[in-house]
Amino acid sequence: MKHITLILIAMLLSITAFAQQTFDTDFTQSKLMKVSGKTTEKVGHLVFDGNDHLSMIYSEPEGEYFIIEGNMVKINLDGKKADLDAAKVKTVKLQRATLLNCLSGNWEQAAEDNNAELTVTEDKGFRNVLIKAKGKVPRGGYSSVELTYRLSDGVMIKMVLEEGIGIINTYEIK
């Protein structure tokens, strides 16, 4: 019985290593516009508290940001600046929920919200999570989300978000 209890504890610790993480780290972002083939590169600092606060403050280009504080989403990206209430704007609500669920390890909810299938695999020291749309992507949703975690410590090192409109954002976490 002790052996089974120890195995269950080890499994639970393994699962929680991939959930409810906090981040305070630098990142790079590569944005590909599929229609034009244009790629832009950005650099910044990401802070995620494990709940409903996420800030991405860009150093290149300086002054840009993407911030989630509760239901509010504040952006200053690519010449567009806005403060949006996710409780009132359906597309922002979906994007906010998807990002927070992916960062906190709640992949099942992110898949459900995006009408998508969830696949989790492990290979060569990494856990790979794929959330792939089953059909029509909800407005403001993602056609696919790919997450990569190191198995050694459960830290997310890469997030690829493909929007239904053909924009692919790749974030490399340092």
C-alpha cells in the first residue's frame, strides 16, 4: 500500500509541475503573416502570476505591451493601442482565456474553448501539447496551439499560436 501511495504522490507532483506555473522571464516573439509571408521579430519580458495576470512588456520595439489584468486586456502592439474588457468583447474573452489556460496548464479547457482536439506526447526530454481545431475556428480563436515543456523541470520553453486568420506567433521562453 505504501508503494502505491508513493507512486500516486509522484504522479501528482509530476502533473502539478506542468500546471499553475508562474513565469518571470525574457522571451522572443516571431510573427508570421501567412498571406504576405512577412515575418517580424520582437523581444520582451513576460510575467505570469499563475492566475489572471499576464504582462508582456516589449523592449524591441520599445513601448509595446500586452497585459491581462483580470478581465481587462491592455494592448499597444503594431501601432494599435486599446484597453478591452474581455467580459464585453467575445473574441478578446476567448483569446484571454486560451492564453491563461495554456500558461497555467489547463489544456483541456483551452481545447474545449477552441473547439479543438488535445494531444499530449513526451519525446526526447520534452512534453509536447497540441491543441488543434476540429473544424471551423471560433471567431478570435486559434486553429492550433503548440506548447513545449522541458520534462526535467516542467518549464514551458515554447508556445506557438496559429490564429484562424493565418497569423502565427511563436514565443520562445528563455
